[in-house]
Amino acid sequence: MTAEAMEAGPAGPGAVAGAATRTAGDRPRTHGRPDGGEKPLRIALLTYKGNPFCGGQGVYVRHLSRELARLGHDVEVIGAQPYPVLDEVDDRVSLTELASLDLYRSPDPFRTPKREEYRDWIDVVEVGTMFTGGFPEPLTFSLRARRHLAARRGDFDVIHDNQTLGYGLLGGPGALGAPLVTTIHHPITVDRQLELDAANGWRERASKRRWYGFTRMQKRVARRLPSVLTVSGTSRDEIVEHLGVREDRIHVVHIGADTDLFSPDPSVAEVPGRIVTTSSADVPLKGLVYLVEALAKVRTETPHAHLVVVGKRPEHGPVAKAIAKYGLEDAVQFVKGISDQELVDLVRSAQVACVPSLYEGFSLPAAEAMATGTPLLATTGGAIPEVAGPDGETCLAVPTGDAGALAAGLNRLLGDASLRARLGAAGRERVLSRFTWARAAEGTVARYREAIAAAPRRTAR
């Protein structure tokens, strides 16, 4: 199951939720125009999953919308449950709730809706797909979004889809009412293959294939998109390879950390032996099981070493089995739904931040940890080296899927304060110079304007 599909739970305490919220039936608000510069844009930012505490989609939407608004643009986020948390910026960011049936909500995922909950044929498709083992939300959200946008033709200058890649978004400006720009963080076909490789027996493999059936749709849609944004050079190459998108249609716009929030603070006490990682779901992609195995090795030399995982504790599966096998119940803590400030202070308190993933399209946790000045130990999976930088200069880098290499890196960092200080300082400088949300917003707006300029030519053909 994808990390996005496993997101659950309401926004945690301390979350910022100041943006205006309305349902899909409300009238659109008016848009202001800042002084000077080019014409401000009216942006519809679509997200079929918006939870900012599990997975990267909600984080992306929250921070990008804020920085777009700071540039003077009006951003209306159109999203389904779990709804994103947004930051208020001079009334330029709003949320429109385009509700699904929320079939995967906590505490009753895979629920059966009551008869009175059904509103139309899209709801029937959503439930039917879930009942037959598939993941419906990319398709059903795209169909609802198409209907919603068609009813509001002229309200937006550009539509920005955050990796829905559903059939409902095809048809160009004539169908949607404005040019479409799409972010693909990385091809979900990578997740699919890792899940299939880790599956036990033909029944589980068949179940995974059915669950990931939506990736066939995403391949077909991606090939027809006029403008694709992605977050790293690695993701660009894999979008070409896995999805068949022409390279000239793909543009790399790096994302990054909120460097004001994620910053060093000497007043936060460093906790001896503390290792912090983020794992949005118990899936092979995140490599958490290898970090748990590494922790068991590390504790033979450093008994006070312990791991704090930002994410939900798995009750079953490889991670739960590894924790039980090595007797690490008291050495591995899971935290979920914490506020921004609590998260930052947790990362600051760690002696090591670790990203053990087998693959990442970018790795926000790596950038955020580096921004706080916390030394980073990371694998070389996917785009992680593009973010984390050279081994021994801005991080320690180890191969993927290697618990022994992770343990060696942890032991090295935990035992060398000067190395931690040097890597931490260099890591923050790397993020400040390359990976900030302000830079991401500027690069994204440039692509919006290109799409708008090109749209009449596409429409005329």
C-alpha cells in the first residue's frame, strides 16, 4: 500500500489552520492584486490527499501554497480528506473541500458507507473499486475535480495537480477551463515494484497488483500531460523510464525545507543516543526495518542508543516483528500528530537524523533535518544523494538495504561530536543555498507562466 493511501488521522495539536475554508458549493472569493511586477495569478492547487503529518503531499501543498501567496498570487487549494493544513497569508490562501467518501479514515479504514452517504455515480465507483481490492482515490478525485472546475470556468489562470494523474484531468484547457501543470514527485510504479518484491506468496502479490492498478491509469495520463514538474533529476529520469513521458515536457523544480522553522537552536538540549527518523507508513520503500536492525547492533556498543520514529507504530509486519525479535520495545518510540514546533524540537534534540529509505523522489525529512543543523545519516536511494550531498562533507552516506552499514554510520556519528558538528553546519548551508520553499515557488510560477503562454497555441491546434 502506498504511504499516501495509509494516511489517517486528524491534524495534530498546534497545527496552523488559519486559511479560509469552504465547501465546493460556496461562491468563490474575490482576488486582490499586488502592486508592481507581473500580473498575479489565480491558482487552483489540487491534492487528493492532504494530511501534513503523514506522507509528502500535504507538506508540499502547505508550503508551496504559502510561498506562492507571499509572491502575491491567490491560491485555492482544492482537496479531499484528510484535508490539508494551510497557512494564512493576507487572505491569499483558501481551502475548498471536495469531499470523498473517506474510505480509509481512522479508526475505521476500508469501511462500508451507509446508503445515505452515496451522492452520485462517482461514489459508487469509489466503493466498488475498494471492495474489489483497488485504490480508487486518484481516479474518483480527478472526476470530482473535473466537474468542479468545469462549473467554475474562468475562476483560475492555471490549474496545478499534485500527482493525482487521473483520467478526469485530461482534455486540456478547453475541458478544465485553464492550463494544467502537474507535479509528479516520483512514479508510484517504483513503490509498486518494491511492494511486489517484498510480497510473500502469489496471493499477496496478486493483492498488491490489484491495489496498484491505478498506476496503469497514471501512466496513460502522464504521457498526455503538456507540462510536468518534478522535484529532482532522479525523479525526472524515472518519469521518463517508468511513465514514458517525453523529457522535454518535464521540468525539475527542487522543493525544500522551511528554513525559518527548521533552524538550529542551541537552547534545545541534545539527548545522548537519540536517533530520529520519519516513516509515514510501514512499507518497504522507507527501509525502516533495516534501521531497526541497525539499532540492535548499535546498542551492543552504545546501550543508551534509541530511536524516535515520526509516524504511526505498526502493529504487524516486518518492522513490528524486528522490534519484537531484538527486544527493542523500550528503545523504539513512535510519535504521531505532533505540532510543527514539537517536530522541530525533536529533530534538534537528536544526535543523528537518519533516512534509511530504499528510494526517495526527493526526501523532505533529509532537507528538514539538515536545516536544523542535525547531522544526517542517509542511504543512496533514489534522489537522496541529490539532496543530502557528498558523503563525508554534508552527510554520511551508506548503501540501501544494509543494516550493517547503517549501524557503522550510527556508531561513527554517535561517538564523534566534532564530526556531528561539522556535518550539521555543512548540511544547513547546503539547504540554505539550494533547497528552500521560496525558491521552489519562484520556479513553479515560471512554469505556470510558460503553460499559460503556450495554452492558446495548444487550444488552436
